[in-house]
Amino acid sequence: MGEQSLASSTQPEADQIRQLFDRIAPQYDQMNQDMSFGLHRVWKQMAMRWSGAEKGMRCLDVCCGSGDLALLLARQVGPTGQVTGADFAVEQLAIAAQRNLYLQDRLSWVEADALALPFDDDRFDAATMAYGLRNLTDIPKGLSELYRVLKSGARVAVLDFHTPTNPLIVQFQKWYLQAIVVPTAERLGMSEEYAYIGPSVDRFPAGPEQVNLAKEAGFASAVHYPIAGGMMGVLVATKS
Ligand SMILES: C[S@@+](CC[C@H](N)C(=O)[O-])C[C@H]1O[C@@H](n2cnc3c(N)ncnc32)[C@H](O)[C@@H]1O
């Protein structure tokens, strides 16, 4: 762990982030389930659909963690498709590789940095990323790597927290982080680890900025869809 606190308002270093996700891997799925009341599954399903993944496609889930979205993609592409889940936290990948064993023959789990993906250009038909972009130390680089590895005409759907525009919902989101997320993290013995969420959401570019960043990364079109009252959002970007 570096000098800087994870709760600091400045971006933690990549190594701190990797160690954090390795450390919380055993409790991570339970934490997601409890703090979103199971809704994260619905939002991930939306992101999977918006990526344009179809039967037989070769798909990529970057920052796959314990594999929720990669597993959804694997069901969607069917037995003739292939899905790669990429993450730099090996403890998360180890959990992903033990889930839904009947789907594993269409999945591969790759230890990789989202800022330097170990894949050829123009390789994937669709891509997803859930709650990863906000954690990257270089968001423009992460987007340009996604752009590089997608085929022409392919889409990426990026799900993450979002700061709502409605002031009442802003208040609700602050309450939710304090009253739901922090106690859930405390109950699972991870209060220090989850102190980073609030600052990371505050730092994260809003939807219109994400759209601009995607276009600067080369995407021909990009749209940000606020969901859950704007507390979450999905950036959908298409390569020309
Ligand atoms: C909040 S978790 C999300 C995991 C999963 N996508 C989900 O929604 O459940 C963020 C993930 O991003 C990964 N991550 C963060 N920065 C990364 C990077 N530069 N390269 C690869 N993975 C990264 C972390 O290891 C962690 O597993």
C-alpha cells in the first residue's frame, strides 16, 4: 500500500487499486449484492445488451473482477462464441474462473492492465466494462485501448456510478453512500477499503464529459444513458 490514503480526493495509484481488489475478492460479490439490493445484476444486463453482443461473437469484458458481466456475455454469445475477461487483480480472476463451470469453455480469464491490453487491434465484436473506468488512473488511455481492440462498427458499453443532475437525487446518493454502502462495508469488515467510493464518484467525469472523452479516443459516436435516476450511467460508444 502506498503513502496515499484510498479515501483521498486525489486518484490512488494503480498498485493501490490492484491490491485493494485482490484483498476484497472473497467478499466482493456479497458486497455488490447487498449494497445495490441486487440491482447491479439488472444494470449489468442492460450494459451487456447495449454492447450489441450476439450469438457467435468474440467479446471482451475489461476490469471483469469476479466475472459477472463476462458470464452474462458468455450466455449471450452461446457455445459458438468466445468471451475474454481481463483484470489486473488475480484474486478476482481466480474467483471468476470457479463460477458457472458449464460456461467456462467459452471463457478465458486474462491478467491484464486495461491501460495496455495484451490484444491485437480490431479483435473483438463487442466489449463491456462495469465499474472499471472510474478506477482507471488514465481514463482517456483506457478508452483508447478499448477503441483499439474493437473491430470496425463494434460497440463498448461502460457501466459506472454517475453524479445525478437533480439536486434531490444528489442528496439521496450521498445518503445512500453513507447509510447503505459504508455500513455494509463495515459489516463485511471492509470499511477502510470502501472509503474510496465517495471520492472516486466525485472525481469521475459526468456523462457529457465521458461522451467527449470517448470521441477524443476515436469513437465515431458515443451516447451516455443515465439510469437509476442518474445515479448510474452507461456510456455506449461505437467504432466507425
Ligand atoms: C469495482 S470492480 C468491478 C468488477 C466487475 N466489473 C463488476 O462490475 O463486478 C473494478 C475492477 O477493475 C479492476 N481494475 C482497476 N484498474 C484496472 C486496470 N488498470 N487494469 C485492469 N483492471 C483494473 C479491479 O481490479 C477491479 O476488479
